[in-house]
Amino acid sequence: MISLISYYADLAIGLILAFLLLSLLVSGINEGIVRLLGIRSKFLWAYLRDTLDGAETADGTSRLDRILDALRRFGRTARTASARAAQAVSSEEGRSRLPASLLGVFARLPFGRDPRPAFSQQPPPMQSPPLAAAAGSVAAEKMTTAQMTTGQAATGQAAAGQAAAAGESVDPAHTAGQADPEEIAVLTVEPAETGQGSGAGAGAEAGAADDAGTGAADGVLPPGQGKSMAELLHERLQEIDHATRGRTSIADIPPARFAVAVMEIATEHGGVDALMRDLDALKSPFSRPLKAVWDRASHDLEAFRHGIEDWFDGEMERLSLLYRRYVRWVIVALGLVVTLVFSMDSLEYGKTLLRDNAYRSAVTAFGETGPQALEPLREQCEPGQDPYACVTDVLSTPAFVKIFTYAPVSVTMDAADGPAWAWRGGDWWQRLTSPGHWPGFLITLVALLFGAPFWWDILRRASGLRSRTSGSTPS
């Protein structure tokens, strides 16, 4: 009975150890891909851009984004009018930088427009630049459009004032704003000849400048004349940063540091009220939670800091759940690839573990029952091979080592010649196409989805290992 329990204990530990090592391999490949493409950092800053700077314009998307959108729309020939109207509204309001599909996470984020701020080797400046609309955002597009409209109106008013000062009649059907270059040259007069006309034109131009500078008066500048809210945040974190292809590599922001950074930005911007007003002018989604926390804190700065910290902590938990939902499918794909590459049949592996125990029992009985105890091992030996040498070879390659011998390329260790590589692609393909191994492959794939931390905890419990804990032991 004790021997039977030992057999099953060895079987359980062998399976757990195999699943642990394969899970570690899957996790290592996934982490390598994520770090190589910078997906985790880009995922965080895409969210921060959307939350702090607002949506980006649909026209500002890259060619890759348009290709992915076309692929998603491929095959959708039947569309209702409501879906088209919703798509039109979303294009007017802009689009999110945060991907909403698995294809977007592993295609749009790595190879599309990088949402991360540029890396800087300089420490944070003593005085930050003013707040400006983010380039490519909906707020920047509206600000540019408003400036162009205001500039055209100011030009038309100035030309009309100059024409009236010169004594020329103004045709209502052909305004000064529609004048040809030749007509503008004729209407233009020297400032010395028309003091009153030049004063009127200067007043119109001053009014236009005041209208165009409304955003600057409110603390918000056009793109390129300052930094966006996300860039101002990165400015306070760049001391702990290092470059990744010229961009920031920050993939985790402590909530307490985020709250302090927001308070620093608000202090340099003239206070929380001024910052909320300008964020609202930029149509930033961050203005709503900022206002809610500020009202709940009753304008107490310490309570406001804790409120921002709690809000950002909750947002990071929600973002982590969204990220894991996308990565889960990548883990499934990598687990399937690892299972098929090593052709790991869990059922066959379990039988081999039990067979190894039987081999050891036979060798143990050899001293008592004689050479007939080696008969079960002769099936593993080549014809004419010395049974004692065969026993040594069989027991020196246990079932755990055989996990990695079914790959297309296998390696064997020889004491005399060293490692020997062999191509076994034909045997590997025959093993994959054999329906008898498919149930074992499926069990292995399901086991790998639990992850390495799960199997390490199970191994620790099954083997009796104790985790080292810090702290003093009770006396």
C-alpha cells in the first residue's frame, strides 16, 4: 500500500514539474515578446493619452490603422443606417488610442503610431512649459480650425476697412475676403495716407488677435507652443526612465506619484480650478473625475491628493484586467505552440512515469530474484545489447528527460562524443497527426493555461516545501 502511494506521489510530482517548466517557457516567450515590442508601456500611455489629452482625430491615424479597420470591416456588407450613423458620429468625435481588439494590441500598438512621450535625458525642469493641446487630438484640430476661421474673418474685416478708408465702394456680393490678389493690391494703401483707415485695420487685427489668443489667455496654447497634459505628467517621471527606441519605457506609475504629479501641475498652472477649466476647454476626459474628487474633498488639498490616488489606483486595476483579457489569448496561442513543438502528451507521460517506477522496482528485485527480473526491461533494449548496459541507459533517461526528446530537433548526451543533435521531423509529424495523442495534447494545453505561479504553488504543497517569509518568529 505504501509502495502504491509512493508511485502516485511520484506521478503527481512529475506531472506538476513538467507543467511548471512548460508554463515558465510560455511565460518567458510571452514576456520576451511584450518587452521587445514595448506593448505594456504603449498600452499604459495609450490609456493616459486618451484620459488626459482626449481622443485623437480619425484623419490622423496611420496607414496601419486604416488597414486594420478595413480588415475588421471586411465581410460586413449588410449594415444598418443606425450603425453607419454611429460610425459617423464616432469619426467626428475622434477615436481612442487604446486598442479595442486583440489585433489592435499586437498589431496596432507595436507597429502603429507610438503613443509614448519622447525620452529625455534631462532632469525635470524647474519651471514647466504651459499646457497645450496634444498634437493630432480633436482639441488641437478644433483649435486650429477656430484660428483659421478667426484669421480669415479678421483679414476680411481689415481689407474692408482699408477699402472704406480709401473711398472705395464695397460690393456685398463680392466681399474683401473673396478678393483676388490683384484686388487686394489695389485696395492696400500706405498707412501714412490713411491714418483713420489704418487705425480701423489695426483695431480689427487686434480684435482678431484677441479672439485667436483666447485659448492662450485661458492657459491653453495651440500644439507645439507648450506640452500636453500627458507630456507634463511624463516630465515629472523622467528621472526614473530609460530610453526604448527614443521613447519612454515607463510601464507602471505608482498611484501616489501620479497624485503628486497632478498636484504639481495644478500648482504651476494657477490652482486646481484653473487646471479643471483648461482641461474642460480641451475636452479632456480627466476633467470630470478631477472635478468630482475636488468637490468631494471640499477643496482640501490633502483629501484631494488621496482622492486622486484612489481614483488612479482603481483605473490601473481596471486597465490591468483589460490587458490580461487580451494577453490571455496570446497565452493560449503560445501554449498551443509549445505543446505541439514538444508534442507533450500528458497521458503518455504519466504512463512513462509509472513505468519508470516499475523499472526501478525490477532492478531492486534483481538482487533477490536473479536475472529473470530483467525480462521486463529487455523490451527497451536492442537485440544483442548487454542487459546491464541497457538497464543503465534506461534508468539514466527517466520520463522527465524524455519530455524534450519528441521535438523536431532532439539532442542526446554522450559521455565520449558529447552532445549530438538529430533531426526527427518525420517522427514528430507522425506523432502530431496520430489521433491517439490528441487527448494528451489537449490536457497539456489546458494545464498550461493555469500559469507557472499556479503550478509552483501546487508543487510546493505536494512536495512539502515551505516559502521563506520575512519577519520575526514568535518566541
